[in-house]
Amino acid sequence: MKIVVIGGTGRIGTQVVNLLQDRGHEAVAAAPGTGVDTLTGEGLAEVLRGADVVVDVANSPSFEKEAAIDFFTRAMRNLTAAEQQAGVRHHVALSIIGVDEVPELGYYLAKVAQEEAVRASGVPFSIVRVGQFFEFIAPVMDLTTQGQEVHLPSTQLRPIAAADVAAVVAETAQGEPVNGLRLKAGPEIHRLDRLAEITLAVKPDGRTVVTDESAGMFAGIPDGVLTGDDTVETAPTRYEDWLKQN
């Protein structure tokens, strides 16, 4: 199949392209750097010519609510219109577990708007919702560091390695549209403050962790929202093992 990966030069997209090419597909990375801009529509008609599947793993350059909503809605409007013209038969979108249950987070509202645009597009689709990336834990810790203390709440997460995210996205792209959700997360549920403690135990830097239920963007989110339910598929990689290997 010809599979076009929007955001195909990024963290997830690069891995998805490589996985699909290894499986014998014509996987094409589409991004502004390759001449494809979903915000303006530039290059879309050309890159989608003959495409069977579109995988969208592009991300907004801003996490601010209005900017992110504008990015995802404009990009989806242009992308799905081009997909319909090209006869694309499967759109795969990457999203976040619990994204529709956290209205106070502007970026999550933008991802909900993206999901709604996918559902309304008329193109058969699969939405892959995943847990927080392992790779985001250290930046989250840095954002809530005060002096030598990392302040984080006990909010439950079920994080997942980016490589496992790429694998489930590539697998979904090779299958039939589910016209609904597919959920994937890591094998373990952790409190966010505990994830920070694990991080500093493997890679100590002098900081200590303070449990602070008011700290950071994940403060106050009820248990179960960001971990999903019993329909979540489990990825193999444990956070501590990943830390030691990276």
C-alpha cells in the first residue's frame, strides 16, 4: 500500500515510516520540510495521489488552547478534503487516552476537536489513543522543579514508550478502519510523583520529589481518566527498563 504519514519527520512519524517501509509498503513522510503543509494545503494533492492510507501524527507547535485548536481544525479541514479527492480509504489519527475527560486542559480540547473532525470527515478512520509518552516525563519534571525539589501530584498515568506508540500506529495503518477508538498504554499504572522518583533513582541529579497535588498540568485529574479502562491494550516496555536503556 501507499501510506502517507503526516508529521512523518517527527519523533513518532519517523519510526512509523521506517516500520511501514520494513513491511514492504510505500511509506511517504509528509511535513513542511518535505513540501507538504496541512495548514495551507500546499503539496497535499500531490503527496496523496494514489494513497491508500493516511496516518496523521503531526502535532501543534503550540500547546496554548486557541493556537492548538486552530492548528488541528485547519489542518484536518485541508487534509480530509484532500483525502476525499484522492480516494483515501483509511485515516489513522493519533490521540490521547482520556482526552475527552479533561476539559480544563486547552491542548486536550484541541485534540478533541481534531477527533471530531476525523469522525465527521466521511473518510473511514481509526483513532489510536495512547498513554503519556515515557519521553515526556523528564520535561514534565523540569516544568515543576523549584530549586532542588520536583513538585508533582499523585495523578495516575499509564505511560508508554514512543517506540511502542509507533508500533501500534503502524499496525493500525495496515489493518481495516475500526471507525472508532483503539487504546494502547504501557504495562504499568504509576502515580506521577512515583514516576519522578523512579526517574531520579535511575538517573540521580540531586533533586528530590515532593508530592504536591496542586502542581503542574495534571493536578486534580481523577484516577482512571489518564489510564483508561479494561479495554486498553498493553504495550510491553516498562518505564524503569526504558530508563536504563536510554
